[in-house]
Amino acid sequence: MDFKKTWKKKDNRDYQQELTDKFILRLQEAEQNLDKGLKWEKPFFTCNELPINYNTKEKYKGGNIITLLSAEYPDPRWLTFNQMLEISKKLETPLKLKKGSKAEYIMKVVPSYEKNIDGTTKKDANGILVPLLNADGKKKIGYKYYPVFNASCVEGLEPYLKLDKSDVKPFEIIELLSKALQEKTELKIEHTSKSAAFYSPKHHMVHMPDIEYFKSSNDYSDVLLHEFGHSTGPALGRNLTGKFGTLDYAKEELVAELISSFMSIELGIPHNPSSHENHSAYLKSWISVLKNDKTLITKASNQASKATQYQIDHFNAYTIEQNLINTTIEQPELSNKKRMKM
């Protein structure tokens, strides 16, 4: 097997700061274009699938989504160096990292345990590790970072087959999501000639301008996804009480934008963050809060990840139900014959 460890872990690296700086640069690029009067229609992330573990096929969650999407690989598959070893052994195929390949460091939450005087981990009378507790009595946790590599950086692995989403009809998908959220979460959606788009936590209602006020159906879908992002707040315990211009407001708007980005990827529809009327103001506020809190992007991504899964679960459940209903309606005679035989 042709393997070489071409990466070195640097314990003194501040991974959260590096991620924050990378995201700020992306925001500043958009801000500078807007300040010059230029259009900014790029999505924040270019991969058309959320990142997954190569071996388990499980999606990464929380801040790790931002970390891996920000690496700008079109291939969503990621794996550790040890996983490469396992795959090489299983396939009896020599694998190696391409020259110049760099690892991305993802975060894993790990519990913290009490230590004995000699430095060993303390156990109770039953041999169970004794967790460290915070002042509030909750278990203390820590974070461990470890390297993963994009599958496109590994010579010998099969190339990634990009999903064909050419047949996806954005407006129809959004309509289906709208119906799912209305039925599953009792969300109300109101359309009027009023130009503002917003979510009202008090009434659990999304207000949208009539679709003819938008330049395109894609712009309409972008704004609606953003407001749907806000609508997940009450169910998931987020603070939606912040007023425009406040820190809490900026944080929630960042979460909503990440939700709409993740949902666009999941649904396979285009995303243009500049569709929202307050996009320019949002950019400035996000840059400001991110510069003052390097952990914010990870926290926001974690909340966006939960909100995305929340919507996708309702979307999938509703879609399955509708397919079953449609199947029953399309085959009434078959259903009647089955009943007669029983």
C-alpha cells in the first residue's frame, strides 16, 4: 500500500478562529461587490450536497457542515486517514493522497472526566467513569479536532458521481415544503401586496409579498426559505425577540440564512442570498458579530443543522403520506378487488 502521512497536526492552531476568518472573507467579498454596485448572486457554498462520511454515508452535523462546505470541494465525501487504510485493505487497492492535499479539521464533542492525583481517569465504585460537572450540575464537555480529507484528494478511490438535479422544479418543491410545514407544524402563510417578508412568532405565521413582486420564482423561493428558517425558532428554542440592529437580531438572521442555504442544498434548488431586501445590512451585521465571537459561526451552524433536519423530516413525512394517498386514488378498482377477496 502506498501511504504517506502528508499532514501534521498543530496543537496550537485555533480551528474556530480559522473557520470564522474564512467565512468573514466570504462575507466581505459579497459586501465589497454590493458597495461597488455590483451584483452578488453567488451562494455561500458551492457543493450541491451536504458533506457526508465516506464510509458510513452519514451526514456531518453542526459546525462541521460549515467547515467542510467552506473547503469548496464539489465532492461531498470525506474520510479520515485511518479510513483510507481500511478501504485500501478491504479493496486490496493502493491508495495515496494527491500531492498538496490538505486536511480539514472537524470537531467532535467529548465528555470530560474527573482525574485522580496520578492523572488517571477517576471511576466510581461500579467502575464507571466520573464526569466533570459545571456549576449548574450539567456534565462538562470538551472538544477534540481531528483531520479528514476530501475523497477527491485520494488517488485510487472511485470518482464522485454528481447527483443529477436538472429535473428538479424549484417552485414545485417549495410549494410542497410549504404544505408540509403548514400541515405538520400548523404554520400559517399569508400573501398580500405588502412588500415586507417576515415571520411572526406570536402568530406562527410567515408573511410574503405576492409572487408578482419578485423578479423570479427563484427569488421568491429564496426569501420564503429564509422566513421558513425563522419559523423553526419556537419549536427549537431559539431567541427570536431581538430587534433590528441588535446582536440577537443579527445572530438569528445568520442562523436563518444558513438554514436557507442548507435547505437549498438538500432540496436541490438554486440559492441566491442577495434576494432578501435586507441582505446588505445583514452582511455588515454578520461581519461585525463574527469578528467579536469566533464561536458564533459554529453555534449558528449547529442551530441551522437542527432546523434543516426538522424541516426535512416534516417534508419527507408529508411527501410519503401524499404519495400513499395518490397511489390509493389512482388504483381504486384494485383496492376494491382486494377488499372483496378478504
